[in-house]
Amino acid sequence: MAQWPHERSLVKNLAGKPFALIGVHLNYDSDEASKVKRVMVKEQLNWRSFVDRGPIADKWKPAGTPSYYVIDSEGVIRYKWAGAPGAKAIDTALEKLIQEAETDAKQSPR
């Protein structure tokens, strides 16, 4: 997938930041988890992924595959795309939310 190099670099470049990349794959057949694992190894994907059997898809209602969601530090979906949004859109959304999270962390009493 064309996005994977960008996603790999996000995980590497944002290490130590309030950021996590998680893959959610819809379960289409009983071997889906094995297929996902093989792709992750082959493509050297450096983030956690899991197979959803319904609860996430039911709640988030993805409009297509792939669907991308950027979720803030409170667990609120702030950005959502059906299909690959492109690196610039993802980077802009993440930059904004990481800056907000870091600002909030500095302002919170310890």
C-alpha cells in the first residue's frame, strides 16, 4: 500500500510524542488475523494492528477501506477520511493534535 512508507516514518519520527498508530482490520473471514500478521511481517509494519469482529466497525461506521481516523488524547475522533487522505492531510492533523496535547500537558498541574 502506498501509505505504508509514510506510516512507518510517522511511527519512527513521532516516537516519544503523544501519538500511537493502530491498524484495525475488518474481519471478513476466519483467517483474517493470519493474513494481517503475514502482511505486517512482509511489509515490516512497525505499529500494532488487530482484527475487528464488529464492535469498532459498528461504533465508528467506516465509509470504506481503508478508513483513517485521528483520535485526540481524550479519545474523540477529530478527523476521519474514507480512503487514503494523503500524507499532508495526516501530517497537518497530527501536528495540530500533538501540539494541543503537549500544550495541555505543560499546563496541567503535576
